[in-house]
Amino acid sequence: MMLRYALQSIRHRKGAFLGSLIALMCAAALITACGTLLETGLRGRIAPERYAAAPLVISADQNVHQTTVEKKKGRTRVKHKAKPVTERAWLPESTLRTVRALPGVKAATPELTFMAVALLPNGPSKTPSSSSATSTTSTSSPWNASGAAEMADTARTEGASGVSNASDASLDARARVRSATRGAKVTNTVDASRRADSPPELRPDTASTSYGHSWDSASLTPFKLTQGRAPVAPTDLVIDQALATRAHVGLGARLTVQSTQSPRTYTITGIAAPGAGGRLNQQTSLFFSTAEAARLAARPGQVAAIGVTPEIGTNQAQLAAALRKALAGSSAQVSMGEARGPVEFLDAAGARVKLVSLGGAIGGTALLVALLVVVGTFALSIQQRHRELALLRAIAATPRQMRRLISREALIVGAVAGVLGSLAGLPLGAWLHGRFVEMGAVPATLERAVSVFPMAAAVAATLLAAWGASRISARRISRIRPAEAMAEASVERHPARGRIIVGLVVLTAGAVLVAVLSALRTEASSTPVTFLSVVILSVAVALLGPVVVRAAAVLLSGPLGVSGPGGRLATANLRGNAARMAAAATPLALLIGMTCTVLFVQPTLGDAARAQTRDGIRADWVLAAQGPGVPDEAARRVRALPGVAAATEIVHSTVRVGLDKYAAQGVTPGGLARTWNPDVTSGSIERFSTDNATEARSAAVSQLAADQLGLHPGSRLRLTLGDGTPATLTVAAVYARGLGFGDITLPHDLLARHMDNPLASAVLISLDQSDPSVTHSELASSVREFPGISVLTRSSADGIQADKQQSNAEVNYLAMGLVLAFTAIAVVNTLAMSVSERVREFAMLRLAGATRRQVLRMLRAEALAVLLIAAVLGSGISLAVLTAFSIGMTGSAAPTVVPLGYATVVGVAALLALVATAVPGRIALKPRPVEVATARQ
């Protein structure tokens, strides 16, 4: 019977339930979209391309492992944990002999994989670069599409030795392009004099991620020659058909390639294509002679992978088991089928973890926001039906029947909203995944997974949220006595004591979270707590809202009173309908608080990092790369110039201490104190330089890393480098500027040898102050043979760190932007609901003598009052959270707040509030007052 009553209530009061339907539908769409991201991270397919013709692939383990033994209550528990490394792990060449000796193996083909990018004559790219997903992992493409168009000051050179993959774990290629572009004015003034007689400028091919291989491994795809011959000499090169087409080159053409060393010009001896004239969708392949590939890979005695072809009639699964047994005890792993894809595309495999955490974080935040918004919407809906529900109580409806009626109404609305919203969430998820691919946060090689599970989860979450919101909202109306229900239908009572107590408890919990946030010193741990704090404090605002609105009404009564009858009516409504006004102010406060937090978290971190970088660089000039990096040879040439006191090469990667990941940089130790000042708190940089100039190996660590790991000068630091190689060093110094320079500083040659990209992201140049004779022109001339190298002033160098932070911020803005959009919809929805049901109130005001204009003025005054209350509350929440975040991450209680950004947030909120109030208000004033007043309620 209650189900029939619920259906009748929805049918006769569609307006009261429409707001709840919209809120739940948006929540379902957002949860579905986040669910598809989560599912892609868990089940997304990574299809093999390069290894398509190799039934079995042997590769090195890409994880660091840790085993812990716990003894508790007489029981022993053994836990095994593993975390991925960021660079490609390599196999010893001896593995090849073991595999070839195994029965059933027809062929075992060694593979060398290294970054190799063709440099094409500068000009507009003729090929879209949508597939060139830039990533911060080790196998990502070193440039983005915009970087290709901006490449300048490049020249073709012959006989030099190669450049490598830009695998900058903490500084992506986008930051290099932007930072180098800042120095364009300085560089161009020097280069103008030589352009007339210089070789044509070159730009990197950015149509897809580019790799170099030995021609011996071409059969793994298989690649077959369509023209020409295989490479034999060191200067021979075979390119794939797709590159030949877009570069407009053929046999005999000269092509400059950057790889792990300096640029080198090769002669195209052949053009190849996979299979029957096909192409690889996610990568470009360049093939070198065996000796040249070994030189460019720079991994003597190692191979990247081994492709295994079984004998005819050999069972692949049985051969894989035999290979695992033969290779037991080594780091080798055997993959077959779909498992070959993650071996080929390391960035796609690493992106799984990122998508799972990203989807979970966005979905969790969206669910909390949705619950808060939906509870407010249902509370407002029940408040508008208070008279109807009170009448049911008066005619002997029991509390249980009231709860069942309201719950069934909510479940019906939730079911409809869940189905519609989950269907809308599928295209939203596809768009979100596409944007992440374009931004480089997710590689295109990780295919999007779609199933019914995210939709089912969204419908279930929507039903649960609707049911929970209805139970919370129906507590008071179902508990009070019938006579009291009729009285409350006419006059709003003060909020229940229990609600105030719960609100104070939630407020205390929010304050505790803010205190915890001020003690967190890593971005990974502080970011989720930051946004959770905003939501929890907003919940406290929702619970204590009526009390806050009544207090605000007292303060605003003076300013509103001088604005005329409309202002005085607005003051009366604030006092007499505090619950309704609080329901409108809560989502508005959440919108302002969450938006300000999202907008100013990254600038707070970025400004602090940029300040540390600016204060820590002592160099007079900086070499920066618009491409994959600065080759060693370029640094050596600068170092040899008269008047150059020091040239410090910097590379970036990540290392693991245990299973914890730390940003690391490698620096050349010679003359380091002349170019770099990390604000040493103990130990000395001179000791770091002295130790690493000899066989002794030492490291410098940030104060954060020292505190977390219990280190001090003289301590032994055991870590795992980016490719899984263990290393032990002595701590020589502890420094304060870890936010600007990373947590661990290692010798350049040690870190670079274990990176996919050993090129420097920057070279810091310090001049001899006693004889600073070297000029900018001389510096630029010394590196003119190296494409994409710019000479920047010291003041331009801090942009490197800023753009790194901006690249990370773009992902956060997009992710949280969906939650903010949902909150904005909730603001409009709630305000429209609160106004649309006041038709009778407006009619009575009109009959009492108020004009239509005066009623609209009253609505505007109410909207501005609600906006002011929400702005104060939202700004206060955001300021408290940002201050705690700043204390924990930067040590300063002064977060970065951009005035124009803040004004824009409040302005947009004001626009939403005024529009969402004015439009329904004008519609509500259209009927004749007499007809509304005499109509049946």
C-alpha cells in the first residue's frame, strides 16, 4: 500500500521531487564516469604491437619486492609487497644462452629498446599528434604537439654521437618546452646573425612515441622491408613506412636522429612495414645496425627483452612453464598473450595504478558531495511537503509508515535517476578518458574498458544515497506527535538539539582533520585529506546551517533594513525560514570552498617550489632543452670554454627506499657549490663533491627524507634506482630546499646510467667571477650543433619547476572540475527548488499590497544574503584547509591566493545564485494572486 501512496505522491508533486531527481542523476553520471576510469585501471587491455609475432616474451621484473614477517598471537604471517620502478629494467645477456639451450625453443631473439627520435625540417606538422601521449614515466614520448611547433635554434649535424629518451620522472617535456621558450628572446638575438648560412632548423617527429631497435629484432613484429636493404654500417638506418610518409623521405635521404647521446645523421637504406604493409598505431620504429644499436642502448652485456618462438608442435603454455623453471631465481619473467602488452608499454602498465587511484579519489569525493547535496535536497523537499506529511500524522499514520512512505518515494526517484544517470555517465567517462590521454596523464596504449559494472555500481550507490538521505531527512517528521506536526507545518521551529550536537561533533572532526593536514609533508598523503576536510567541514555547515543563518540575520538586519520593504521582508524570511535558507546556502558554501581549494592548492605548492628553485640556483646561465634533453657533449663543450667555472648537469628520476618512492635528481659533483645552493642544514655540499670525485659514493637528502628515513650525515642510504638496480651510498649533506630540488640528490653518472633518458634536463653554468669573459653569444655558439638547446638567464630557470607543477595541476583541475560542475548544478537546483514552491507566499504578499517589483527585490536581497553567508563560510573553510596544507607542505602559513581567481569564483557563485533565484521567481509570480490564494493546497 505504501508503494502505491509513494507513486501517487510523486505523480501529484512532480516539482518537489524533480530537484532530487536531478541531483541523484548527476551523481550517478559522475560515479559511472569515475567507475569506467577505475575499471580501465583494473582491466584495461594493453595490446602488444612490437611483440605481436613473439608468442612468448621474457623481460626483467619491473617491481621492487619486500617481504615482512609478523608474529601475532602465536601465528606467523608473511606478507609480500611489490611496487613498480619507473625506468625499464634490463636482463643480463646470459639469460639469452639459457633460453636458447631449452628444448622446444626454435628461436630466441634479443631486443634492445631505446629512445630514438627523427628530427625533421622545421615547419607545421602534417600529422596529428593525438596518439603521442606524453607521460612522466620512462617510456613516454619526449615532446607534445605544441612543442613540435615551437622547436627553434636547431641544426643538422654529422658524426656526433646520439641523445636519449626524455623520461623525466619529475619534470616532463612540456615543462622543458615552455621554459626554453621563455628564453627565446635572448637566444634569437644571437641566432639571427647566423641563420642565413645555417643548416635548416629541425623539429622532433611527434606523431607517436619513437623507439630505436636493432634490425636483428625486426622479426618480433614482424617488420619486413618494402624498399631497400637492412642496415649494416653504423650510419645506416631503416625507418617504418609511416615515418617515411609523413617525413616525405625515401631511400638515400639523410635523416638526423636523437638518441641516448648526441644527434647523428644517418642514411636511409631501407623502409619497412609490419606484416602485410600495416603500421603500428602507438609507436614509431627506427632500426639500426647491430653495433650501432648496442652503442646507442648503452647497456653492454644486457638486453631489454627476449622474444621466444616455439618449435612447431610445442605447447606454448608448457614451454612458458619450462622457461619459468629454468629462469627461477633470476629477475626474468615470462609473458604470453595479453600479458605481453605491459612488457612493451611500461607507461601503460604504470598508468593502471594512477587510474585506479584517480578514479577512486574522484568517485569517493563525488559520492560524499552527492550524499551531502542529496540530503539537503531531500530535506528541502520534505520541508515543502511539511503540511501534507503533518496531515498524515494527524490522521493516525504511524512513524514507521511515514518512514516507509518517504523511503519508497526516495527509492523510486533514486532508481529512475540511477538508470538515466548511469547511461549519461558512459559518454562522460569516454570524454574524461580522452582528455586524460590528450594531457598525457594516461597513455593511449591503455585501452578503455567498458562494462555494466560501473553502471550497476552507480545505480546501487544512487539508491543507497537516496535511501540514506530520506531516512536522515524524515527523522523529525516521523518522530514528533501529530499535534506538533501540524504546528510545525505553520511555523518553523528551532533545529533539534541532536542535530546541533552532531553538527558540533562533525565540526570537531573537521578541525582534527585540518590539524592532521598541517602535519602531512608529502603531496600524496595531503591531497586526499585536503579535499576530505572541505567536505567534512561543509557537512558541519549543513548541520549547523539554521543556527548560522539566524545569527547572520541579526547581523544583516541593519544593511537589509535600509534597502526598503524588500530588504525588511528578506530579513524576516532569514529569521523565520532559517532551515530553507540554510539548505540553499550549504551547496553554495561547498562550491566556493571546494573551488577555492582546488584552484589554490597547486599555486601554493608551485610558488613555494619555484621560490626554492630560484633561491637555490647560483648559476649565471642555464642550458635548457626543448626536446629530450641536453647531451653530455654539449655540457662538455660549455665546460671547456674559457671563463666557465662550472657546468652542472641535472637529470631527474625516481628511486625507492624500501617501497617508498622519492623524487631524485642527479648532479655532476664538480664545482657544484658554485651553481647550486640547496640550503644545507647539516653536512656539506663540498663533501658530496669530494666523495663523488673519487670512488666513494655519497648522496644528499632533503630534510623531509632525512626525517622520514632517520638519516644524518654519515648514515648509509640503501635505495633502488629507477631500473631496479640496488645502490648503497653515504649521506654527505641534508638540505632544506627539497620541494624545489627533490628529496634525494645523487651523482649524475650513477643516476643517468640507470635511466632510459640519461640526457640532462638542464645544465647550470657558473662563470669565473675573476674573469667573466664568456658571453651569451659564445655560449650559444658552443651548443649550436645540438638541436633544441637554449641558453636561458637565471631568472628564467625557475619556470622549469613552475611548469612541472602546472602539468600536474591540469590533471587535478580536470578531475575535480567534474565534482565542482556537479556542485554548481546542485546550487542551481536547490535555489530553484526553494523559490519555486513559494508561489502561495508570493501571492499572499501581492494581496497584502506588495508589488511584483518589491517581491523580486525581496528575492534578490535574500539571494545576496545567502550568497554572503555562503561566501564567508566557504572562504573560511578553504582558508583554513589551505593554511594547514601550506604549513605541512611548505612550512609557511601563507597559502597562495590569486585575487582575480577568488573574485571570479565568488562572481560565478553570485551569478548562479541570482539567476537560479530570479528565473523561478518570475515564473512563480506569473499566476494571478487571487487564483493562487484560493486554489487548493
